[in-house]
Amino acid sequence: MSHTKDEVIMAALEQYRIVLDEVARPTRYSSPKDGTPPSEIFVEEKREPESLPYTTGTVLALWLVSREAISPISLSAPEPSVGERRGRFYERGHGAFAVADDMSTVSLGWQVGPTHGLGVRFSVERDASGRVALQRPERLWIS
């Protein structure tokens, strides 16, 4: 069963909601004393480069992702900012993803603080319920 680009994009955007959940949980790597994690991430869809393990180039679309909602942002709006630094974290996270032309993979990255980010390439597959899901993560970079 094939999938549409819109399904793949929504699966990518859902990953950012998972990131927000993960950074909000105190662990041995992040705790309240380290500052307040962001409650939202602005996310850019970009083109997949041929030889780089991260996304570059023209922004195709833009969203603001929170744990509660995914909201599109007009490309003509002022460029979003990560805002103020709050301990280890920025006020807002920044993310970018790119869907491969054949829609078989998604390269996705996020940065929620100066030294708190991750880049991953996922395979695009269908889960047991038939929904498009990003599976088999391959780490591209970490900060």
C-alpha cells in the first residue's frame, strides 16, 4: 500500500510532538534545575539534499508544533526564532525535515537548546493499524 506526501508530512510532524513529550520529562539528562524545556517547536519542511545527512535549502512549508496542536505558519510571516535561552533550553525548539523524493525516508532534526538536539533518518512504513509511521531510526547527528 502506497502513501501520500501529506500522510508522510503528518507522520514527521507527529515526531516533534514526541520530542516535546520526551524533553519535558525529567531524566538523568534533563531536570527542572537545567531550565524549562520548550513547549513548542517551529518546524520547516526542506528539500532532501543528495549528499548531506541533514536538511538544507529552501523552506517549503512551516509549522508551529506543540503537544496539543500542529499549526501551519505562512511563509510570508516573520521568520520564527528560538527566543531566549532558559538554562539548557531555548524558549522554542527548531526543527527541520525533508521527505525523500520516493517518500521512502524522512530525514528529521531538532534542536531544543544549544547542546540538546538530534538528527535522524527514518524509513516510511505502515504500522499494524495501517497508518503511515516513521520506523527504524538511524542517527545522523547529536548535540
